Amino acid sequence: MTVKENISLRGFNTFKVGGSARFFVEIKNKKDLVEVADFLEVHNLPFLVLGGGSNVLISDDNFPGLVLKISTQGIFWKDSLGKKIEVDVEAGVGWDELVSEVVKKNLFGLENLSGIPGTVGAAPIQNIGAYGAEVKNTIQFVEIFDLKNRQFKKLEMNDCRFGYRDSIFKSSESKNWIITSVSFLLSKEGSLNTSYKDLKNYFSENPNPTLAEVRQAVLEIRGRKFPDLKLYGTAGSFFKNPIITSEKFEELQKKFGEMPNFPAEDGKVKISAAWILDNVLKVKGKVFNNVSFFQNQPLVVVNLGSATASEIKEVTDKISLLAKKELGLDLEREVRLVGKF
Ligand code: NAP
């Protein structure tokens, strides 16, 4: 294990912002984590874990502790279990590399999650979801390493407290955990879900697409809605879609007219954050100095080149406040703040 010093974090997150890490280590082997635990204890340091850095806003302040970049790369195919097959995947594997491999093997369950940036280890944290699929539906268990007691532990899917873009891995209970691998159960036979509007339109003349065609469609649709990561910084959707009571929904519809809405748990209603940003708050395509709300998908906040983390936070906080004022609505961040703000 090689510990580097004073490493800029800008190259390790897709927003392309952030200060430097006092110490930095790349984890290529699960066993390195025991050494990491020793290092942290001896030097009494805080730590930060980074996967693909695609769902974080990293503070401009230098981080005084150790940053761990998880780069483990193993994909281990297990024996078939009837109509299912298990695959154990190390946390550092790129999410879309896994989806590509799984679709090539003609296995169902991950195709709608094609093209999501980030790593496998990051996927359970916010229970990544797109086009009606959520990663929790394919997870068998998540393996973690606890830096305090230096033990590996497996959490069954039901113990992960998965919710809409949420899990136990976002709670304080998990503050000393590092996700080391995720075990998936994938189906050899399955049905495809093309019910989301854009997919439905894409397949209007092809009612029985193949698994590979669904992946291709998702990649194309996402491609249109995302800025080129080589040119701009972004962490994808910045806010979650609000889930509100039906009374609140009625009130909003009366005031702002018909808006996209979908049934959610407990009789609640999910509304589209993108629609609100576009139609009520009018920020679609708008530029605030170095920060913009992408013209093809306003939920995607973009660093136009030289934005700082605090600038991105300031602009998005203002928009949240505006949502509160105009709609009485809490626009929650999907992106995680990392470090001091
Ligand atoms: P859209 O079709 O413009 O609809 C806006 C929102 O309405 C979606 O985000 C989705 O919420 C919800 N929605 C649409 N059709 C639905 C249905 N049939 N049932 C339930 N909810 C529905 O969506 P979009 O913005 O292009 O996004 C399409 C998918 O890609 C969504 O699932 C979205 O989460 C995902 N996406 C993810 C990111 C990211 O970076 N994480 C960025 C852009 C889009 P849900 O988000 O709850 O599905």
C-alpha cells in the first residue's frame, strides 16, 4: 500500500472541484484495508472514501485526513441457482462495465441502469435507479469492511434499508464502513421494462426489443440528456424527485397546472424535480456565472469550467430556497456533500 501526500481531488470527481487530500491511497486489494485501519488509528485521522466520484460535491477546503480511492477490479461469477445466477463484484469495478458484461451474457436486471457513472461500490449507497429499475432489486448482499473493528461483514439485501435513492449506507451507523463488494442475483429469463416515456417512445415501432436493444436505447437517451463529461463537470441529477402527500400534490396542481406525477409508497405522489426546475423555477439552461442547469435536463447541474464547490453549493442552495418559497417544497440533494462547507 502506497500512501501519497497532498493530492488534488479535482481529478477524482466528475464535478471537477475540490481541495487536496493530506494523504491519499488507492485500494487495489481488499486486504489493504486492514493496513488502512492501522494507519488511521496510528495517525488519528479522518477518512473519505471515493469510488468514481460521480455523485459527490467535494469541498474546496483541503481534506486533513486520508482519502481512499477504491480500485479493486474483480468480477466473480458463481454457479447458477435455478433461473438465477450470482455474481460477486468488487467495489472498484466501473458500474457500466458491469452492466455491459451482464447484458452480453444475456442476463436480466441491470439493463435499465446502463450508462450510470460511478462504481459498483457506490451503487447501493443511493440505491441507484433509472427508467423504473432500482439496483436493490438485484442485490443479494453487500460486503463491508468496518474500519473500527477491522472486520468484514455481509449485509443481506433486507438489512440494507433501501429506499428511494437511500440506504443504510447513507446513515451514521455506517460511518466507519467501506463497501468492498456487492453480490447480485441476475435472471436468465426476464421481462424488459420500457414503460418510462422516453423508452416507450424509442420502442414505439419495436414492441419486443432485446436486452441489448434496451441497453442501447438507455445509453442513447442518457447521452442526449447529459453534457459531455470530457468538457464539463457534473454529478448527474443534483436533486431527488420530491415525494409528497396527495393533498400537497392537489395544492400544487391547482397553482401550477398539470404536472407529471407517479404513484409512490403509502399513497404519496412522486413529482418530477426536472419539471419544477423547468416550468416553475425557470432555470432550465440558465447560467449563474460558472454554474448552469443543463439545457437538455435541468436536474443536471453543470460546472462550466472554473466553478468552485462553494459556488455550486451556493447556486443550488438558492434554488432549493426558491422551491421552498414558491412551492413550499423541500428539494433534497441527491448528490452528497463531502468535507467542510
Ligand atoms: P422523465 O421521463 O423526464 O421524467 C421525470 C421524472 O419522472 C423521472 O426522473 C422519474 O423519476 C419520473 N418518472 C418518469 N416516468 C415514470 C414512470 N413511468 N413511473 C414512475 N416515475 C416516472 O425522466 P428523466 O429525467 O429523463 O429520467 C429518466 C430516468 O433516468 C429516471 O429514472 C431518472 O431517475 C434517471 N436519471 C438519473 C440521473 C442520475 O444521474 N441519477 C440523471 C437523469 C436521469 P425517478 O427518477 O424516480 O425514476
